[in-house]
Amino acid sequence: MSYNTFGHLFRFTTWGESHGQAIGAVVDGCPPGLMLSEQDIQPWMDKRRPGQNKYTTQRQEPDTVKILSGVFEGKTTGTPIALHIENVDQRSKDYSDIAESYRPGHADWVYDQKYGFRDYRGGGRSSARETAARVAAGAIARAVLGNVIYIRGAVVELGGHAVDRALCNNSEIDHNAFFGPDAKAAAKWANMLDAARKSGTSLGAIIEVTAQHVPIGLGAPVYAKLDADIAGAMMSINAVKGVEIGDGFAAAHLQGEKNADEMRMGEDGKPVFLSNHAGGILGGITTGQDIVVRLAIKPTSSILTPVKTVTRSSENADIITKGRHDPCVGIRAVPVAEAMMALVLADHMLLHRAQCG
């Protein structure tokens, strides 16, 4: 299977399967001399870790990261950094009933068509379990970015119910089970997910990721547009079905003078933007404003409600997907989206330095 690597100068390759012995990543292109330890990575892993509340899968994985190479005496050496995350709570028997049936909404059927086989134990490489390795790699990307660039993700809509922007407060994000900036909306989401779980179904969500204090000039205007790489990174996350930057699709409803981010000279002699409809990127290059990206996450396809499918022997069947699954995969996708933002920005920061010094 090809294409397990992402990035240009700052690259990472993930490996492993959902129900294998371990998963991990190899990060290449990291500059030498950066302070890095397993303790720098683990907090980000803990944000994504399953089993922390009743609104996520109850698979109990500590997601403890081991650094196998690329770090000496607490600093990066500039050589490939190998990361190892052990799988400790696989229950492959939960999937024995679907070994011969394809799960609608999953990659089962297309994998079988393309490769002639599939790993029915949770989907193998197509499982969201793979994203733990991305979060570990993203922690290293944050070390490359330093303490200036601030990346924050949040759920802004769940099950069709959006936050009230007037009530949003970033300090609330870490104080509820949904990474939600609106406490009132989070309380409603709790009731909605309780009802969804009890009825054997799932809900979708919209995530918003913002990167602040990004320097001007990252990205290139043709085939290395920063927004194109961000969109590709976000679309590579499991269950993401749509990405928009800035006003996104809403920009199509505006007239030109409304959509244009007008400019005036500031008191410091530098241009100031009067709005940010573009989401911090113009012509594929950062403006210095906040980069704002939203992701549409589909409802979890593994549900206890019977759905129609077909079998490997070309027979019609109904299927119930047993096991431990997120009633809304969008919740734990927040730290994954943050990691992918960090990985793209770190890559483009090094590309910018390579070309422009």
C-alpha cells in the first residue's frame, strides 16, 4: 500500500494497523537542536486518547509514546525520529461477525476491490486508530513552530446544532467532553449524544481550527498553496467530507466589495486588514491574520442500527456493527485536526526558510 507519507521538507510516515501490536510514525526533516522528550508529546496524545468519557469509544488505550530514535540528551539530532505507540486493548473478536460482510460507509468494499483483501478487524489502516500517530508527529511539528504560533481546534456544531458565537469562550474548550467553546451548546450536545447512543445511531459534527500569529509569507502561489496543503491534510482525516477556509462556501453568497478584505495603514506604518473573509491566506500565501479552517465530519458509520449491505459472496444482507465506537467521531478528531495544521505549517515554515532565508 503506497502513500503513507505526508509533507515536503518536514515529512512523516505512519505505520501499523488498528488491531496490530502497535502503531507509530517516523518523522523526517526535523531540524536538529530542538528540545524534545516523550513528556512533550504525551499531553497531545492524552487529548485524543479514547475511553475518557461516555461520548467516545470505550476502547482503553493509554497511547503512551516511546521515542526510539532521533533524540539524544533531550534534543533532536536532525535524523529520523521514530515513534512507537503500543496497542493494548484490541478486541478483534468483536469484528468476527462482519468478516464476510462489508460495512456501509466504511472502506471495506473498495479495499477489497483494490487490494484483493481487507483487514476486517476495525478496518486496519483505514481505522481512525491511525490518527494517534499523526497526533504524535504533530507534537514534534509544534516544537518546530515554537511558542509563537498558537493552534486551537474546537467543535462548533454537532448533530446540526451550532454554537452561539456570542457565547463562545476558548477557556471553555478544555472544560467539557466535546472541545466545545459554548457551555450551553455542550450541554445540549450531551443530551443529543445520549439519545443517539441509546438508539444505536451516531451524529456528525463541524470542527473549526484556528492558527494565530502565523508569519506573513508562508506558502507559494501555484502548486504549493498553503490553503491547498491544509485542505489536503484535513481531507486525509477519517470521516472528513468537507473543508472550507475563511468564509468558505459562504463567500459565494457575498458581493465583491463585501468579500474583499479591505486594508488601511496602521499606526505602526504597516497595512491592517479590516476583515478576514479569506481565512488568513491570499493567493496561497499567509497574510499574517488568523488562519481559519472548518471541517465537516460525517456521522460514525459503525452503528448498532441495522443497515443494508452485501457480502463477499455477493449476497444481500443486513449488518449491525458491534464493538466500541464513537457516537460522534468529530469529538476526538479535534486534536487530530490541530496536529495536521501544525504539520502543514511546520513544513511550510521550513520551505519558506529554504527559499527566502
